[in-house]
Amino acid sequence: APHTRCGDPLAGSPSLTQSRHSLHLGDCAAALARYGRERRRDLGLAAERLRLARRHLGRITGHVGAEDVLDIIFRDFCVGK
């Protein structure tokens, strides 16, 4: 039975979280497509595409890597200014 207290999460327009997930999945797929095109020409660029794909998936699953923490520190705490 659908959730009676909060409603059916699959009914109606997508929530902000679902939209955000969709955007990250699209960005992940795009990075993987670029990886497929670059893997034989430039190993460095191909590795960067895989890193970006993993990062987008991590934003959906809640996995936060060291780079994400450093980005927050430098963005929010103005380290180095």
C-alpha cells in the first residue's frame, strides 16, 4: 500500500532529490562515454573521466571522498586567503 502518512514518493512530479539524482546519473553517464572515447588516446584524460563518474555516483550514494572534503574546506573556510 502507498505511504499514507507521507504520500506515494513515486506519484506526481519528481522531488528535488530525484531530480538531483537524475542529473548526477546523466553526468556520470557522460563521463563514462568520454572515458570510452579517450581511453586509447590519452590515459590521463580517461582516468579523469572515471574519477568524475565515481564522484557523481558518490553524490547520489552519500559517499564523500577526500577531494570533496577539501573542496568544502577551500570553498567554505577560505583557507589560503
